[in-house]
Amino acid sequence: MVKPSTVAPESAKKDEELKKEKEILASVPTAVVVPGDVVTDPTAPPLPRRRPCCTPLRCCVTGTFVLLLIAGIAIGGYQLARHRHGQKFFRCGVDYKDPPRHGGHGGSSSSEEWHEMEEELEIDTQSQYERIEQPANDVCERITIMHDYNIHLSAYRLWTTGKCYIKELNVTTSLNPEEFWNKLQNQTFFNQHFATLVETYRVVLPPLTDFRNLGMYIPLLCAGSDTFWLEKVQNEQFEQLWQLAEEIMEQIDEGLDDMWDEAGERTRRAVVEKVDEVVNWTGKNWINIKVLGPSVTKALEMTGKLPISGK
């Protein structure tokens, strides 16, 4: 007689737990892991969604800025290359003969005195200007001259006296940058005789303060100096004004007779500096420019000998 076997309660419970674990594992989907993939826990909560780094507006603004930057660099490089291509330098010495002097300034004289004037020329055929550096000599102080053919103005910077004179560019007595540079290449160009023309001016008071209509180059040249516009006067009128200025200055000198100290002597020297003189070779002629300075012009206006500027 065989007795029926009995299963211990603990063994039956273990069998049931193993069966449940197998059912749970069977219900979980299998996944193939590829090297480099990020394995995430399927039971973990979803990660927050990242916002795109470049929104349409941001991309548009960034692209526009980059395009403007590239365009600015390209234009600047082109202008620099264009400027350097047209910029030319030349140094020369040309003989200059004093014109006959008449009237009060310098006395009457028919003698001819020759001078060798040195000039350093910077000619830009692209930017259309001529810059002339003239060192101090026995005729005039150190001067920098700018002829701007873009706006047809000339500027004369007097470095010792700290003044800058501006006038209309006389194209009939000057060579434009292309003509000037082409003639400088011909050695026989310097063998010819250059006539001397005398031009006389008075300053227009007060000094200029608005430089907006003076182009790009002249304001840079005249920066930091007393800048005046020049008004043309006829040579005969200049002689008359000079004589009147001599009389006025003699009266001023009489008032300074008792001022023989150092300060008074400086004042006297400042008073007698009545005319500024500029001598410039333009490639066509020598131009001798004489200017009734600010102090003389003011004295003539105050005494009614000269119409007030601008009236």
C-alpha cells in the first residue's frame, strides 16, 4: 500500500513566487542595446523637453549681423586697397623768384632774389586730393597745404602761428592730381620757367566753428587751430588797406612806448605781424598768397576802414 505524498506548504509557496516572477519578466519588452546608445530606465519620468537653441528670429538677427560684418570688412578692405593704389609720394626742390614788391609791405624793390623751395607731395588720384608739406624757409614758416578736388577748396595750415586759412580752389592755376602726377614723371618738366602770381586776401571774422561742409580732409588738417575763411581782395585795395593798417599800427605802437618790459615787447612783436605770406608751387605756377591777418582785419573793421565781415 502506497501512501500518497504530501508537499510541504513552504515548497508550494516558493513555486508560486517563481511562477509569478517568470510571468513578470515575460511581460517586460526586450531591447537591443547598441554601443553608444544611452540606456534609460523605462520606469523613470520623461526628461524635460529642451528648447531649440536658435529660434527663427534669433537666427535671422544673427545672420543679418554676420552679413553686415562681412560686408563692412569687404568694403573697408576695398577702400583701403583703392586708397593705397591711388596714393603717390614725390619730393622735389623748385627754384622760386621773389615777385617785385611795392607799397608798404617790404618796401619798393625791383631786385630779384631766388630761393629753392622744397616740397613733399602726396597725390591721391583716387581720393582726388593733393597734400603738400613745405618746411620753414626764408620766405614763410612751415606750412601744410591741402587741395581737395572733391569740394574744390584749399586749406593752408600755418604751424608756427597756429592758424588755418581756407579758400576756394583755383583750378585755373593748379594741376589736378592726375595731371600733376603725370607731369612729375617727366624730368624735363622741371626745366621750364614757372611764373609767379600774387593773390591777396583778408580773413573773414569770426573764426570758423562749423566744419560740416569742408569735406573729409580739411577738418583733419585744421583741427586744433584758429580757422578762417579767406575773402579775395584786389591787389590795389590790398595796398590801400596795408597803408591804413600801417597808420593804425603806428598809433598802437605809440601806446606801447612805455611798455618796454618783456611782456610789452612780446605784445609789440605780435602787433607788427600784420601779413601772413604763403608761397606754393602748384605745378603750373608759383602762387604768392598774402593775407591781412585777424588782428589787422579786426583793427580795420573797428576803425571803419574795412566793412565788417559778412555784412
